[in-house]
Amino acid sequence: MAHPALHARVSPVWVRWLPWVLLSACAVLWAARWPLFPLSLDPSYHLAITQQIVDARGPIVYEWGEYAPVGRPHLYPPVLHLLLAGLLTLTSSPIGTLRLATAVIVPLILLTIYLTARRLLSAPRALACVLMALASFTWWLQLGMTLAAGVGLIELLWLMVALKAQRRVAAACLLALLAYTHLGLSCVAVVTLLAGAGLRAIDARCALATLGWGGLMALPWLAHIGRHAGTFRVVPRYENTTIEIVPLLLLLACVGAWHSWKARGRDGWLLSLWLGFCAYAANFSFRWLSGEGMLPIILLAGYAAARLSSQVATRFRHRCSRWTVMGLIAGAVVASPSWSVSPSGVRLRWLEAVPFHLVNGSPPMATDRFMPVPAMERLGELVERVSHPTEILWSNASYAGGLVAALAHRPTSSAMFYEVPPARPFDPIGAAHWILWFKIGPQPGTPTLEELRRRDALELVAYDELAMVFRNPAAGEPARPPEAVVPLWAAFVLLCAVCGAILWDFRERTHG
């Protein structure tokens, strides 16, 4: 889909290799941070669900592993958990699975940005987009923490390629796959489709066919979501109190949005993609400007940087090349400060771009207090040793306790995914056979350890430098084992069939 006029000029040989050298260097330096992975405790929930899928030998629609023994409807899309189940089967290591997924997801997104932008725009503009992706390390951290969103962004970008090329089979399959991967991004895709058709950047008939057939393939999952939609709630997140932005990157994106509007019949998909992400603005401001929503900002900024460099080089033909100008623009963006906007005020941060963090190996600011360091793994082994697989764990720190429960392969009476409440009210502390008490300060809404010991006559069984492990002799009902709705092998066959249909449609149009 590249424009012939842009390819009329032959690029130097080193320019053709530069993107691959840059992508390889980013992948190696990112993977070198392996001991710091996973970057937060958020992936602990995905690990816990993955273990339930492996135990059930197939995808589940009801969770018995959180809010045990009551459980709740399972409303998180299954694709990420299927992929993690494959990795867990191969590695046989819970922490290794999360580390490998974190190490792979960011380089895959960068590679997808380059490959899709090269098809939709041109090779120089694709390189500019990759360079703009180096401006925000916060964005990289967010991608490493929100694994499902990362997979969804890859699918969304290839969906844009399929729509522009009018490959209806691939587009419908990718939209359905997105619904089974990330509900928020599937809504973004629908808005993008409608906006793109309105801007004449996407063929209207192709957009309608994609919505129809994609929605039909996603109907089983959408019906399940609709049946339990009344239980779902939007939970206020601490992340929404802070926004990390790079002003110069935003300025370039605004320039790119203007040019996209002027060329809306051809490149208006860039603007429509940004309009799609505006669906995040109301409830997910951090993700709109600093998380997943950075994708269209990066693409628009790269689009603007490539156009500006070409225009400057054309005007001063004998004094500079467009590659020199593009390098200067990218350098200015990477070296420019970022702004951290939070309730405490606006703070200017220098040297916060990706290259500075990758080179000096500094730990990420988003690192949680409880991370899967060896001490956490030892605590998981301790809990696994003293407890039975069906006995329930409760902790005064739900995410840290959730990670330990996942490492020990035990159910919990608390939860890490707060958006769906338990099926019925119950006492999570009284239902737990084991109490994992981390040595931290008082937590809101949590009784003190002394109150718990007086109420339930807890028995101290073990302790280490992180936490104490108590047995609750009053606990009764154990957790129920998860049940699959389809066999695991059938789910993988179906996933491979959808991916095969996507590849077939791309290849058929390329060679047909």
C-alpha cells in the first residue's frame, strides 16, 4: 500500500537495514531486563486464570479460583490465557511464563508497527514511526504490564492493513479475534471502522462486512458477556490519577492529524484510529494518553516527522537529506522532557525516553513493592508445602497474595480482577483455610492481625522475611475445580484455524 511517488527515490542501502538493526537492538536490550520481569503484579491474575484453564483442560466461563468457594462468572477474554497456557506447558515455570511473555510482547509490537506502517504508508514513514515509539518509556512499561492489550494492539494494526487492502476474510477474523482478546480494544476497533468509513479512508462496504461477519464469529463470547453484563462494573484505578506525556511528541501528532485530515481519503485511517481510542477518554485517561492510546499518537507523530523531513529536504536540496532531518527530529523528541501530571502537580522529567532506560538498565518506576523476587517464590513454595490444592488462601495484600497463590497453585477467597464481584456475598476471611499476612502497614477495609487472631483463633504455621502463614481451623468448604466449556485442544485448533484464514487471505491477495 505504499505510495509510488515515495518509492521513486532510491533509499541508501544503510537505510534499508537501519530499521532491522534498531528493532533487534531494542529487543535485545529489553530482554536484558529479564530479572525485572514481570513489571508489576497485574499479570498475576492472568497466571491464575491460565492455571485454571490448564487444570480444566480448556477455556472456562466461571471462575472458582478467585472469590473461592463462591466464585463468579469469568468475563475476561480467553485468547491471552490460551497463549499463556501454551507457554506454561512448554516452560513448566509460572514465573518463567510471565517473564517470557513480557520479554516478547514489546518487541513484537514494535515489529508490527514497522511492518504495518510500511504497508499502509511507506518504508521511510514506518521507520519514523518506530523512532517515535522510543519517546516514552512509560508506554513500554504499560505494554509490558497489560499483556492482553499488547496482543490486542498487534491484532488492531493488522486489522487496519486488512481493511485498507479490502481483505474481508482477514478483517472479519481479526475483528473477531480482537473481541476474544480485549473487549476495550474491540470497541476501539468498531469506532475506528465507523470513523474510517466516514472519512472515506476505509471502504464502507468492507467496513460493514467486517462488522457483520466479525460480530457473528464473536457472537458466542459476546452473548456470554451480555448475559452477565449486569455484574460488570468499571472500577476507579489509581493509574488514572497520573498522566505521563511527551509534549513534543503530542505536538507532532497534532501536525500528523492535520495532514491525515487533508489526505483523509488515503491516510485518514490514522485519524480514525485516534478517534477510536477516544473511547478510552472518559474512564481510562491514563491509558488514553499514556497507555494503549499512545499507539495512534506515535503513528501520527511518525507520519508528521516523515512528511516534515521530506519537505525540508526538498526545500534545501543541496544542503541536507531527509534522513538527516528525520534523525534530528527523532533526536529532539527522544531528548525532550516528559511531563508527569498528577494530583501533586506537574513535574518535568528529563532523560525519560526509552534509550536512556534501556542503556543504563534502571529499574522501572512502575515496579510494585511485591515482585517475584526469589523471596516471593520461596513464599509460594512454603504455602504449597503446608496446604492442600483445594484449600483456600486469603491475604491482607490481594495482588501480592494472588501472586503467591498462583505460584503455589492455590485458590484465593480474595480477587485481583475487581470488575466482577462474587456470585453472592460471603465472608472471604472466614472462608479461607490459610491466612497469608504480609508484614506491611494497615490496609483500608482490612482488620488488624490481632483482631483476626481473636476472632478466628488462627494458628501460626510458618513465617519468613515477607509474611506469616496462619491456619484457620474454622474454615470449611474447599474450592471447586474449574470446568472447561470446550477441550483445550479444540480451542487451540480453532485459534490456529482463524490465524490460518487470516494468513491465507493476505497471501491469496498478494499472489492472486
